[in-house]
Amino acid sequence: MGHTMPGTFLTDKERKRLACFPDDIPNWDLITYFTLTEQDRTFVTSHRSDTHRLGVALQLCTMRYLGFCPTALHEAPIETVSHLAGQLDVNPSVLEDYGTRQMTRSAHFQAVVDYLQFRRIQADDQERLLTWVTERALEHDKPTLLLQMACEHLKQQQILRPGVTVVERLVVSARTQAHHESLRRLQPLLTPERIALLDQLLLPEQDKGRTQLYKLRQHAMSNTPAALLDALEKFTLLQQWGVDQWDMSVLNPNRQKFLARLGRKYTVQALRRMGPERRYPIVLSLLKQTLMDLTDESIDIFDVCIASRHKKARKALEDYQKEMAETTETHSQLLQAIGDVVLDETVTDARLRQAIYHYIPRDTLQAAVQEARTLRRPNGHLDFLDDHYSYIRQFAPQFLSTLTFESHQDDDPVLKALEVLQSLNTTKRR
């Protein structure tokens, strides 16, 4: 694989591929771009030999298709040459003799450029293209995609595509300009205090040796109350810095996501070494994205913690019901035994109690009566959630007081319930 040169991003192999014909041209493109119109035919047949006609037709259709024409015409896909030769009623093999005289080939190429009303790129075209690609680079940062878009744009403007390296370097400049443009647009957010804060984030804290940014970039590793409290603490910190109030809408959402991804990917040292045009937009976007991620993360962990308690309560209900079934079975046997004694005509009233105790010891009966008194019929697993009160109290008050809840319903009863809980939490009442 070839190496890239400074200020470029393509390998030698990719550059070579972009200067040639594609390996194969899809059938639809073949019909769309390589079918000659009446006007094309008139222009092509004005050239004197079969070889010239086929050579001119191939240059004309290729330029319309690619926005430029590769030098090695003989490397055109065979289906393409045959498709054109068929329309001109000539033998495809005549192309082999084309372009032996450089003068003829150049004259034909110029005639095709004039016929298609294409023109060669000028300095001011390059300026305009740079502005256009910079706008795109503020949305998409993938260099190969920007290169493709630039080539397509040149074709629509009927400007001949210059050499690959020219367009490639232009894309590199556009990406650099996009960084400067991002900084310019975010300038209102970059007050001296905020710049000081952003710089501070990249410096190791004295006692811990780690930077604050390092901590903010860490995702929760488990779904536990401790992990939730940690996420809420980070969320509160970002809110104290006013991150939720930052207006980042001057940047395209794709750009914000891309910059935030860079903020996660680069080491803190690399971020410190960057110029302000890259460092500040990256850190601002990262903090804004982190605030959104922490919101989602907190809600996800809260859901898992609460769901785990419901699961335990359901299991407790099942165990209780099983136990109750066994107890009921035992009580039923006791009742049967007592019933048999009471209904036995040979046992006199005076001896009845003694007879019952003979079958069922007094202690056993006393325990059974006690048990029967405490048996309750639960309404469902929610009755067993009480046992998890202290677990939920570890995180629920902070969760409710840190996040802001809204509803699209007026007078939503859930919001009212939250208010009740929050007021109980603030006044420390149970």
C-alpha cells in the first residue's frame, strides 16, 4: 500500500484508481451516459475516420460521466467501447490506432470540451470550490466523501476536474478551514472564564494525578447505585458549568458529534498540544455530548436498579405464595384432625379438649392459630417492595433532584407524584 504525502490522505494506489476508468461501469450508467443523442452523433460523425469518431465519442461520454477524461483511453472497459462502437457502426478494435498523433488527440479533446461547454479550472473557481467544500466539511468530515462531493460539484459546474492531488489538497485545506470556522462560530461561548475552565480540564489534578476530563470521559462500568450516584455527580458538575445553557446550534449536529468523538479518541496530551481552533471546539462539543450521554446513562442505570428490585419483589411474592400454600395444606390437615375428634360421637364434651390435645399437642395448635392470624393475602408483588426501601433511598432522592422531568401532558399525574416525592425528600419526611 502506498504512503500518503503530507497534506494528502489518499494512498498512491487510490490516487491511481481515481485517475483511471472505473473497472466496470454499471449498466444503468452505460445507458445514461454512453448513449449518443442526435446532436452528439452529428458532432462525432463530423470527424473523418472510424478511429477518430470512436475516440471522440469515448472522450465525450467519459467527460460527461466522470467530469474528466483519463489519458489511457485504451483502458476503457470493453463493454463501454463496444456499446459506443455499435451506435457508430464501427469495429471496437479501431480504437487501438487512436491517439498515435498527440496533436490530433489534443485538438479532439479541446473540441469535446467546447462542445460540452466545459472549461478548465481557474484560480477563482478554486477559491469558490474551497468555500463550498468547507461548508460540506462542517457537516461531514470523511475526507474521501468530501473528495467525491467536490468532484461531483465540479462536474455539475461544468468545470474539468483537475488532477487528483489538486482536489485532494483542496479537501485538506477545507477540513483545516472547517476547524477555524468552527472556532469562529463558537467564539461567543469562549469567554475568558470558560477558556480558563477548558484549559483547567486538561491539567492533572494535584492530588489525583488524573485530569478532570479523564474522569468525565469514563462511562459507567456497572448498573449499581454507586455507578448512578457517580453519573449524577458528573451531571451536576457539568450543570454547574452551565453546559446545558451553551448554544451550540451554530454548528451542524453532525459536526458536533464528530468533534465529540475526537474528544473521546484523543489523549489529553494530544488535546493540550492542539491549536485553539481544534482544541476548544472539540472540548466544548465533548462536554455538551457528555451531558446528553450522562442523562441517558443515569436513566438507564436507574431503570435497571428499579427493575432489579421489582424482580426481587416478584420472587418474594412467589416464595410467599409457595409458603402460604404449604401452610394452608398443614392447617387443612389440622382442621381435618380436629373435625374428626369433634364429630366423633363417642367423645363426650367433657373429654373433647383432652381428646384434641391427644392428637395435636397444645403448642402445635397454638402456633398454627398464631400463624393463621399473621397470614395476609398480598395484592401483588408491590407489597414486597417495602423491604427494598433503603436500597432505593441510596439513589432515588439524588436522581429526582438532579434531573428535570417534563411531560407533553398538562397536569400529568406522574409529575405531580414526583413533586410529592421531592417535597418529602427535601423536608426529610418518610
